[in-house]
Amino acid sequence: MIFLKALLVIFLFSNMCIADDFISLTDFYYSKNLNNPEKYYKNYSTDNIIDYFNLASIYKEFGKNEKAGEIYKKILEINPKEARAHFELAKVYYFLKKYEEAEKEINFFLNTNIINWEVYFWWGCILLKEKKYNDVLEKFNTALKLDTRKVVIYIKIAQLYEQRENFEEAVNYYKKAIAADKTYTELNKKIARLYEKMKDYINSYKYWVIVNNIDPKDIEANEKINYYVANIAELKAKLDEYNKELKQKREIFIPPDKKTIASGEIPIIKIGLLKEVDSISFKCGGDFEIRDEKGKFVLKGEKLKEYNIDFDSNRVFLSFNNEKLYFKDRIFIMRQNKDSTTTIYNIHHGEGFYWSEKKDTTYRGDFMIYAVNKKINLINLINIEEYLYGVVPSEIPTQWHKEALKAQAVAARTYTLRHLDQHRKEGFDLCATQHCAVYKGIYGENKKTNEAVDETAGEVLVDKNGEFIDTFYSHCCGGHTQDVSDVWGFKRIQSLKGVFDGERNKWEFPLSPFYFEEWVRSLPDAYCRATGDNEISFRWIRYFDAESLEMYINKKETIGKIKDIEPVKRAKYGALTEIRVIGEKGIRNFKFDPIRNILGKIRSNVIKWEYSKDEKGFIDEIFIYGAGWGHGVGMCQRGVKGMAEKGKNYKEILFHYYLYFYLLALF
């Protein structure tokens, strides 16, 4: 990061000269109207170069590239050797389709010792637009040599090969991009189409299935899958063989026994595994009883035999041995051997996310099944400690330090008990998805995390009144957690104030527009700082072309092609809490977590962006720079790792992220 570090030194030095009322101007950047800081920075009389960078940063966020370019030119009038201004001006020219001017600005770096992957990346982007294909690959490859983890490079190389109709290499580089950052799920659709162009229908089908697993409502994916199955004989034969093998595996599979925890005072909770499905198939590792809605014994079920639950004539029925047993309301499946487990076929995990998959999943506990809207719900009845066995390893890597795992166990236990009414109206306590907590039954379990649950058995965090506190957590805060009142609009909660995720905070929040831009593009020293292959959980860049951007936004609101995306409100620690999207068919505002979803399920709301438009005024490319992964409220899981590695125990870790609480053992 020679380029970035060198520039930061310059700017930090110049910042010492800023006038006393600079902070008041920064405050406007975090107001309810982000047009305010533009007015103030624009009229602010100063010779300080940092104010120009602040104004340019705001212009870029609002897509006003012409105005941003004017500001960078003013900076270069003051200091013709200001490297950062040359670099930003090159990008602005690129966004304005002024490629010759952009290339001239990039040439500034040829006579300097500043070497950075970004310089070569943007140089390659400029040459790609100019169709100077012989030089493009050289620049992108140089960028890759300087940093192999920047996914945008792979995507641009894929675009190069796609333009040159080398579809095989385009597929290869799109796959490399996905391998480096699996959140780029929209690339699966591009790969599927390219395989189709190559007449490789088997691989095209495979990628359409991936698209469908992530988004079952994707019309194009469903149409392609149905067409291929109906018309490609080779594919139909492969699917028949796969289904035959799957049936054989299911027949010989024995759900394993798992030693149960004696219930005693441990609460039994209800976890929604399947919601409004057409049918359910299962196999139990031990004999079980079927009971009706009143708990009355109806039937003894046999171990290792497959049973099906369906809906017919407004009633739920159990089918086995070519017989049907109808129930008025609900069915209970109660194990006779409490150590036995049950396998439920074809559970969909992670719908909407890159880890989406459908697989047979085995669970501890008993079950309740009932009808809703002529569909079927499946509920797992399980004690909270055994539930945590399946949750904790889904929330935190099992190879991390034991104190980190114990902190996660206490936070997850407290969160579970605090939120037991989350799905009360639907007949259960919590769901098994990311909405509540990812729960994958015994396949999610791990010896180390089970030990962490056992060693903190019953421990929870409570306030002075003995009430469970809110123990929200996310994968990575990016260096500073967020105030819950800022990012979700909740009332102020003492235990969930934002904290710097480190020992020495050299950044003064709230940050000015330019320094916030630096925050999301640099690697500040924090507990959660990640490098190497894990860097993308700490700092990342998300790129979208027009098609992908429109696809994500129009899933939520049909507003057609996108003209502008504007920030509306930002929390004091950087999270964007409201944006305005201007489309050809209307204008929509989005608040809080949905912002991440409509912008392609980006990792966090701590973001800055820059984008270009086509000749009709619609966004054709957008680059989003982000910090962290998740909502950033409460405990930072990657920060937990960093603290544990520095010798902090799980209680010290919890006291860092959650304020004003007591640690209590319930049982």
C-alpha cells in the first residue's frame, strides 16, 4: 500500500492547519441531508487542500463527476505534484468517458516511484474502454502481481475475454473472481450464459441450478432449468442417475446417536426448520411415537424407515407403507431413545446467500408439524444447549482460540433467550436462518465449539434488572462498532454503543468525508484487522455493471434502469443508514439493513462509492468500497479472534463489546 500510505502522510500533515470550525462542517456530513455538507464545503473559504478533497469526495458520492473533476484540477493548480489528485482525476475522467485525459493522468505515475495495484488496474480499465486489447492484459496482470486478492481485477479480465469472444477464458476468470469472493453471486448467471454460448449445456445447467439455489424466484434460471431437463437427453440421464444414487444413499444412511444433555432446568425451545413447504420426508435413527395435537399417542414409528408428511383436503397426513394417517391440526414426533437423531430430507440452507444449498440434514430433539395456508411447517423441539451446539460453529470458525468460542457461546445463548418471541405469531421461537441464527443441526457441530458451550453452560448477560441484554453480533465491524440507535433507529441502548475495535484509536469519529473515504480504503490497526485471503472480511471492493445493479434493485422495487444512487443519512461511525435510488420509473428510499440487500448483498453499510453513466444518463458501472461484514452492532466476531489472540479471556472480550451488564449463570 505504498501509494495510499504516502498520500495519507501528506494529508495528515496538512490537516493540522484546518480551522477550528472544521468539526462543525464534518457534523453536516452526518446530518439528515447530505446536500448540506456540499453547500458548506463549497462556500468555505480556506487554502487548505484537505477541504477540496472533502468536497470532491462528496461530489463523487452523488455521481457529480464533472464537479469532482473541477475540484481535483484546483488541487493540482495548488500543487501540480499532488499524486492523489492525479489518481482521482484519472478515475473521474474514466467515469466521464474521457479516456485520453484519463490516460494522461495515469502517465503521471510513470515518472514516480509510486507503485500500486490500483494504478495498473485503472490503467487497464481505461485501455479496455479504448479497446487497446494488446496492452490491457499486461496492465491487469501487473495489478494482479501486486495484489492477487482484488477481485475486480479478475472481473475486468473476464470482461476483456468476453469482448474478444474468448468465452472459455472469460468463464475461467469469472470463476476465479467467485473463488476469491463468493459474494459475487451474480457472476454465476454470467457463467451459465457463457457456457450456453459454448453449447456446453451440462455446465450451463449446473450454474443455472446454483443461481436457482440462491434465488428460487429467478425467472430466467427456472426457465433454463426446465428447458434443459426437457430437451437435453444427456442431462436427463445424468439426473436420473443422480436421483438413483441419492435414493440408495438415503436407504443405507443411519442417523447417528448423539448423547443428549439431561434437560433438568434447561429450557426447550422451538426452532422453525421449514416454513410453508408442500411436503416433508424424514428418517429417524431410533423408534419414535406419533402423537396428535393433544399429545395423545397415535402410532409407533419404526427406526430407519422413511416417512412422508403431506397436505390434502385441508388436513396434514402421514404416509408410510402405502397407508395414510390424517390429523386435524398438528403432529408430534417424539423419540423413544433421547440419544437418537432424525434426518430431514432436502433442507434449504442459506437461501439468498452464496452458501445456499439443499441437503439432507440431521437434528437432535423432537419435532412438531402443522399446516399453515395449505402448506406445512416443521419445528424442532430442542433444549437450548443442544441448539447452541449447532449454532455456534455456524457463527464463528471452529479453529479460532477457545476464549473466542466461549465469548460467542455466551453471546449466542443470551441472544437466543432475549429473542424467543421473534416468530411467536408463526408458532415457533426462532428460525434456522440468518434472520435469527444459522442452525444446521448435528452437521454444524464441532468438538471445540461443543466444549465452549459446555464450559459456559447457562451463562448469560443481564442488565441491572436481571433482564437479558441484546447481544447482537456480526462477523466484522471493520474497526469500529456502530450505535444501535443510529443504524437501526432503535431507542438508545446503553449496552450497544459503538466502540473502537482496538487498543489505540488514531481516528477521530465522526470522520470528514475524505477521511471516511480513507477509512474504508485503508487497513487501520484494529482487533478485527484481517489480511491475506481474509482481507475481504475487513476491507473490500464490490463492482457491478448496469445489468447486475438493476437486477438486485428491481428485485425489491421495480424502478427500471438506475440513474443515480445518493446517500441520505450516515451514522457517526460511518454506516450508511438511508439511501435514495433514482430510476427511470420512480424514486425509492431504503433504510438500514435492506440497503445491503438491494445493493447486491454487499457485506456492510460502511461504504463509499463512485460510478459512471452511459450516454443516456443511466449508471453503467459502480464501485463500492466497504469496511467490515454485517450490521456492525455489538460484538465483532473477528475482533473477538484478535482479542483472544492477544491473551484476553472471554469475559474481558464480552466487557469490551457490551457495556453495563452482569454475567449470570442460569443453570
